[in-house]
Amino acid sequence: MTEGLSLIHIGAAALTGCGGPGGGGSGGSAGRSSPSPTPAWNASPGSVAAVGDSITRGFDACSVLADCPEVSWATGTDDAVRSLALRLLGASKAASHSWNHAVSGARMAQLPEQMALAAKERPELVTVMIGANDACRDSMELMTPVADFRASFEASLRQLRAGAPRAQVYVSSVPDLKRLWSTGRENALGKQIWKLGICRSMLGDPDDMGAAAVARRDAVQERVVAFNGVLRDVCAKDRRCRYDGGAVFDYRFTGEQLSRWDWFHPGRDGQARLAEIAYRNVTAAGPPA
């Protein structure tokens, strides 16, 4: 989720990912409708491929302005994080049966290409976390239209099905960007880093509480909620797809769980929390309510 960091070689996003003084309630309710049943769901997949953006690449979790895939919530090897792959497969099998095709700065339009790469691995499970960069742009006008977001996600699932028709798909909701703004703005250093270009649509002028700034943040929040509705609805049409029910959007990340370099992406602790959420949903008997 690094689209907004265009000035420093990436783009913006974790959290990705985006409550607090920002209206998380409406977003949570929009993201938590129950998807269609998935009767063929296997709670113990034998391989995992990950697609998405900087959150899944562990961006800014280990060092400044750098990916750190070893702490990825989806396929990382770090014992403190205990990624979804480690929890499902164990360390030895995870090393040979998990793949990370996520790209920092990626938006939904790039997901079909990632899905094509994932399909070549013939994984039993594909994890998807993307969408923060579609809302994190230099201006509200540059945010991805909801219709385009939907078309690209539908194309992504078609791409996967063409190469791996039986693969299961776990789809994470987009994080609550407004809650991340509310949490991160309490850190003076973090706000200085934000000036480099992280998610300007949400984080620009973080202490400005004027009407225009509030309206801008609300517009970004509304777009994230709409994106989560698309993820939920498109996933519900695929019998082998499971949406997280808004769990990541609803999760209240604290300062301790955010990157100490940008106060926006998840740090190691935040990655561990994402892994817990994913494992709970992937291994559940039924889809999230």
C-alpha cells in the first residue's frame, strides 16, 4: 500500500490496509455482510500463494523504505509473526509450498497479472490483500473508480480460474485508512514521514480539521467502504472464495502495531495480528458472519 510514496520510490497504502474519529462504524457494517456459503472449503490447504500490495510484502516493517517479505502476514518466515503459511504448513513445508507475488505500490488494476503468476504455482490457497493504493492517491480525483475496481477484481478471479480452477481464495478487507490516520497522527515523527508523500488523499495535512480536510478524509473513507463492498460481493459469487467479513477493516491497530518508520504500514506486531485474523478465517468451519 505504498502508492502515495511516489516521491520516495513507491506509492502508499497498509494498512496495507486503512473508525476512530473517522467513521469506522459505517465501514465495518458495509464490510461484514455474510458471503455465500463455501461448502467445498478446505480448512487445511497444503500450499499458499499471496498476491497484493506493500502490506503483504512487509514494507517498512524491518527497515525504512524497504520490503521485508520474511515478516509478511501471508507467507513470511519470521517466528514472531507466525504467518498464515507457517501456521497452516509448518516451517519446512512453508519454505517449499508458499509463494509471495505481491508488489509494493500495486493497485487493483495490477492484480490480474499477479493472479496469473500465482496460478502457475497451482496453489491450494491464494490470499488477496489489495485496494489501499486505489484509495491512497495524491488527490481524491485520482482514486480508482469503484466500477473499475470491480472490473479488475472480476478479471483477477477469472485469471486465477483459468490456470488454477480449484484454488481457494481468501480475500482480506481493505484496512481502515481513516483509523490509521487517527492513530498515526499522534506521533510527531510519523507525521514528518507522511510529508514525503504517503497516502496524501488521507494523510495530507494530518492536523487540519477544517471542513475541506474533513470532507476529503470522509471521501477516502467512503471509497474504502465501497471497495470492501466490491470484494465481498464479487467473492460471494465464487464458491471457492472467502471474504474476511470486514475483519481487517474493523481491526483497531495501535501505535505499537504500526511501522516505527512511517506510522502507517503494519510493523512486525501488526503483521502478526493480520496473520491471526487470516488463520482464524481460513480455518473456520464457515465463512465470517
